[in-house]
Amino acid sequence: MSKIQLPVTQPKRCPWNRGRLVGQKRPLLPKQVWAIRARLELAGNLRDLALFNLAIDSKLRGCDLVRLKVADLVVGGCVRERVSVIQSKTQRPVQFEVTENTRASISAWVARPEMIGCAFLFPSRFHDRPHISTQQYARLAREWVTAIGLEPSGYGTHSLRRTKAAQIYRKTGNLRAVQLLLGHTKVDSTVRYLGVELEDALSIAESVDI
């Protein structure tokens, strides 16, 4: 008797992005930055405050931010006003400014007793890791935006990277400056990253009244 070959069936899998907002994460607005900053200050969370402020100022990818060392920013007990680091993705240097508010928060954090002898600016609490992981940084970012009532699926670590860059572009329209600050090799990448064409189109549409 011949056997009947039945078709192979594959179990149905739930799409990984079902119920999630995918695509570029939104940059934070200035009022949202100050809301998060105020909450961290009131909570006395010096590490998270320094991490948040530095994420906004540096415009670094998460992988580069968590690897920053104390010596990269602090020299002779003072926090540098400008810092240059090599990006792990492109192996190219990028410079960023450290504002007064961020310098104060970093100074307060590195002066803590638990930071004595630490090489990394944001050391891990786990002995097998020298610094916090990008996953931990992403989890903290979700906690920060959730705390001020934002939908966490629409924001992430790239929101912090894009925040200051988006404000600089809105105020100056200087794509080249933003490209240099983000460390992009091509201006096309900066255009896509900021969603410039869409933002410009919406601004023009809002200014036309018929």
C-alpha cells in the first residue's frame, strides 16, 4: 500500500513587531528633557542623571556611551568642556561639547565613594562586566520616558542621540554641522536620520493657509 505524503506544516509564529511601534525613535522635546532631568535630580540619582545628561550632550550611540572612561572626561579633577572619542561603528573620531549642567552632574557622580578606583564612567554592578551594558542603558531610557508619561515603544536610546541634533537642525538648518556632531560619514545618512525631508514638508504645509 502506498503512503500518502502530507504537506509539511509550519507552526504559525507571531510577528516580532506585532503590537510594537517600529522605525525611527522620536527625539525628546526640550520640556521632556527637563522633566526627566528634574525627576532624576529630585530622586538624587546621580549616576542616571550623569548618564542622561551626557547622552544628550554627546549624541553618541549607546555602545560608545557606555564604554566611556573617567579619564576620557575628567582630567586633574575637572571635567573637560570638549571631548573626542573614536566611534566603534566607524572607527572615526567624533567630538562633542559637555555643557555646564552636564559637567556638574558628572563631577558629583565621580566624587561618589563607589566610583573610587573605577576606570569606566558607568561601571556595572556585576563583577563579570566592566561597565553597564547597552541593554541596561536601553532599559534605563525606557524607565526615564515612562516616568514622564511617554509611550516607551516610541522612544529609545536613539531618541537621546537624536534630541540635541534635531534641535540644532531646527534652529540652524545646518545639515553639515549636524553631520559632524553625529559622526556620520555621509550627509545622506544625516538626512535620513533626522527625517529632514518629512519635517521640512510638514513645516511648509503648516505655514500655508488656504
